[in-house]
Amino acid sequence: MTEYSSLLSDAVLRHRARIAEHSARIEAELASKVKSEFIANMSHELKTPLNTVIGFSKLLTQHQERRLPDKEIVEYATLIHDAAGHLLSVINDILDISKLQSGKYVIDSREIDIENILRDCLEEFRHTADAAQVTFAPEIAADLPPIRGDATKLKQIFGNILSNAIKFTPSRGTVTVKALRTANECAAIVVRDSGVGMSLEEIKVAMTPFGQVDGGRSRWREGAGLGLPIAKALVELHGGTVEIHSQQNEGTEVVVTLPGRDSPTASAIGLGIRSPAA
């Protein structure tokens, strides 16, 4: 019996070792894939605006040799400005995710009105939605609880989520934004779009820093794959939660829950908010 027990123990240990080795190999392959995709995506995201800045600024330097109409000068300057803004946004996202992953990110927490934050974000992205022919449909409750948080970071959270919703919603689609007070004194913000949607596996990829759900789709709409991971990390720093419900070709719903000033818990769970597709 002792010998049998020893053999069985060795067999169990070998089996566990094989499982651990297999898991480690899968994780290493995934990490390598994510790294390769990150390099490819960053190359595109950085080189594209840089090429725009270099190309059109060179045209402006040739103004003395080839007189440019004022209209073209303004057009080139606008393109340079937009490209530089996009480049700065990508660099800021990379710095943010690095700080968040290192645990050195600090928020300036104070009591704020979440309704004002949401309305400012909606107004800011209304022009983007109009340009993409996407309809905004906000429904913000008047009794949202006051919360403690960093106004700038909260705008970044909702900006990232709204940007994604608009980006992956085809023209004539709709993005609805609902904000309500929950029974446990939390603020729940639900952003639902009628866009391309994601499978469960794609949601996991989308929540991974630098993860691109689909190479073809990501090139259809620009992005470094940092919006949702940054939003989730910032929400968690506020003691809140992020839930994503989606189906391919059925749209996506993102539920952000933030604890109110008088909420008995640091985060709210089980709000009962689900999309029909979930």
C-alpha cells in the first residue's frame, strides 16, 4: 500500500506539472502574441500621425517656392494639428496604462456631481457622433447621488467608453447613455450601442491592454487598444465596477457603477442591469 500510494502521488505530481507547464506555455504564447500585436499597432498608431505632421509641414516650408493659397495653408495646419493631437493622445494612454499597472497612479478624490460630468462628456462627443452619423440618446436621472472621485479621470473614463461606442457603431446607428440611482445609493451609467458587438472571447481581448479584437476591424477604426483597460482600471480606483455585455452584430453595453457618497459599500454588485443580448 505504501508503494502504491507513493506511485499514485508521483503520478499526480507529474500530471500537475504537465498541466502547469501547458498553462505556462499558453500564457507565454499569448504574451508573445499580444506583444507582437502591440508593436504592430503602435507602429501604425505612431507612424500615421507622424507621417501626416512631417508631410504637410514640409509642404508649408515650401511656401516661398510655391505660393500656397490661404485655404490650403489652413487645411494643412488643421491636418497637422489633428495628427499631433492624436499622437499626444496615444502617448498619454501609454503613460497612463504604465502608471496604472505599476500601482503608482493617484486620483484627486473630492465630492463631485456626476450628472455634470456626463453632460460635459456628451456635449464634447456630440460633434464626433454627428460626423459619424450616429444618434446620441441620453437619459440621465435627476436624482443621481453625489460621489467622491476625480472629475478629470471620470471624464476620461466616459470619454474612452463613448469614443469606443461611436467608433464601432455604423452610420445611422444609435448610442444610448442612461444614468440612474441604484437602491444601494450608487450611480450606474449604462452606455449601449447598436454597433458590431463582440463575443465573450473578444471581450476578454478588448479588456487586455493593447489588445485588438480583430486586426481587420481595428484598422477599420483606429485605436491603440487602451481605452477600455484604462477605463476599467480608473473605475476600480474609484471603488467601482465595469461590466460588459455584448453579442456580435447585436451591439455592446458597458455598465459603470460608482459608489455614491452615502453608499454602504465601496462597489455595487448585482444591479440587475443587463442588455437584451446578454
